Amino acid sequence: MHKDFFIYQAQTTKFAAGFEVEKAEGSYIYGTDGKKYLDFVAGVSANTLGHSHPKVVEAIKEQADKYLHVMVYGEYAQEKPIALCKLLAESTPDPLEITYLVNSGAEAIDGSLKLAKRYTGREEIVSFKNSYHGNTHGALSVSGNETHKREFRPLLPMVSFIEFNNENDLDQITEKTACVILETIQGAAGFLVPEGDYLIKLKKRCEEVGALLILDEIQPGFGRTGKLFSFEHFGIVPDILVMGKGMGGGVPVGAFMSSREIMETLSHSPKLGHITTFGGNPLIAAASHATLKEVLESGLMEETAEKEKLFRELLVHPKIKNINGKGLMLAVNLGTPEYTLEVAKKCMEKGLIVFWQLYRNEYMRISPPLTISMEEIKKGCQIIIDILNEN
């Protein structure tokens, strides 16, 4: 399997691990080598409830016995997509009330940009330096790292970039701006959190000039920071909310959400303003609905603050410069990319899966399932500390 992986499957780097997976359950991934590995990454924040959560698996099986794909998005009424959208509406503040289901977070970003342009009739977009929104042409256009974009130009025109947490840049949002798009917590940059009342001032500026505010909650969404969506910590509500990753409980899904007034502009002039064949797929919607229901009812979000506190208490070492992030979305600064990669490799050898941040490789990612236990946190953190002591 290892050999065929490199022969037949397209690679994204020259140094993929090629780790052979046998099965995954709870907080562990089991390799074909007979070993089990404690997972501190959760599929890069995607496995909200851990691996193969029984309620998610059962929801998929029940739907599979009924029907799979029946029609392109938006034509037929199907139980699970409707239930998912209704529960999202009931669980988010006004004016968020209607959801467009798509296949991935990146597609949801593209759809949200189209929606903002369509509603405002404007063309200019303001995004943020060091932001990351995905790798489709639209999502890449509003991502703020030129190294990752340079070879794929031309991208969308009329996109400008301002600095996260810098209030002095807010005057660059003008009456020509269709939307401002940002990650509520900047992911690839090292899990940077909004400071003070920055988001309140940003939202106010958008309202002053008639620009829509799009919040990318693809990573922090679905309970990872202790709230269903992380914007709830900061006293604002976006005009358009984008989600993905953890909303599926391990299956591919994305969505963007807005008010009915805004969202309905995609249905006319022209019709089919956004269209997707497999968005809202009933199998995927069943898994996502089960995930959302469990996140809301299980008490896992209420446990997140204590789990974050435990991580911060245990991960204290001279080689750890600082820890960014919120909840179970933490970035541990080990000083250099080379050292972080070395530590990640040693962790794997000792049965712990960690990863690194896309732009800031000196930061080691910790984004375990919300279901991780306190004992598992202690076990994994001890492995990290032991490696820091040894290397």
C-alpha cells in the first residue's frame, strides 16, 4: 500500500509520510504496523467527535439504506439536508437563518464571495495578510500568502489585503468594498486570535460603508473554541458565515449561511447564481446533522475551556516560546520549522500524531477531537515534553 500510494496517488509535497492506516476509532488511529497512535490533529480539525463516532456512523448507515444522491442541489426536499439547515438556523443568532450546503470549505468561500458581490453590486474585496481560505481559484485569491499564490496567477482582480488586528487599516474598507472576508481566528498564520474589540470595530466599519462581513469559521466552527462558532466570543454576528471541516464529523462538507434577504439574490438575475451537483448530499447531511446534534447536546463545548487549560498547564518548557489559539485550537511555537518537523517525527515514533501550521512551520498544531479525555491529553503532552527533554 505504501508503494502504490506514491505511484498512483497525486502528492501535495515531496515529503508525505505515507503512514498506512488500518482503522481509526475515538482518539486513536491504528496503523497496519499493529500500533495505535493518539491523534492530536483530528484530520486537521475535521473529526470533531473523534474517529468513527457511533452516532455519526449510524446516521450514515441509516441514510445509505434509504437513498444516496437523487438530484442536484436545491430541487428536491430531502429529510437530512432540511434537518441540518433547520438546526443550524435554530442554533445561530439573527440574522443568520438560511444555509447553502456545498462540498467543501473552499467551495463555501467561493460561494460566499459570489453572494456578497451579487447582493451589493460591488466588485472590490478586502481580505487579510497571512489569511488562508482554501485552494480553489476564488479562495486562493483572498488568501494572504503570496508564496502559495504566485505560480497560479492570474487570480481574482480587485482584492486588497490589510493587517489582522490593526485598526489603522480599517479605513481601507470603503463604499466600493463588496465584502471583507477574514478567519475569526487566523489558522495558517498560527491560530491568531482577535485582540480586544477589534472585530466590533471591523463590523462597525463594514456597516458604515455598506460592505458585507464574511467570517470564515471553517476551522474554529462546530464547538472547537467552546462556542458553536468562535465569533460568539467577540460580540458580533457576520453577514455571511462560512463553515466546513468539523461540521461533517469526518465526511467532506461545507456551507455558507446568511439572512434570507441576502441569500435569495443567488436564485435570480441570473438564476442558478451558485449551483452544485453533490452539495446537500443526503448521506453527508446525515453525518453533519448527527455531528451538530451531538455537539449541541453532549456538553463537549462546556468541557473545552478546561481541556485548553490542561494543555497550557502541561505544555510548559524552555523550548516552547508561546502558545497561540483558543479552546482545542492551539499552536505551540517551537522556534524553528526544522525543529518543529523533528519533534513531529519523534512524536509519531512514540505514538502521538501532531502536525504543523501551513504558513508558520515553527508552530506545532494541536487540534484534537472535542471528545478527547483529560487522561489522553496528559498522555500526549507527556510524550511532547519527553521529546523536548531528549532533543
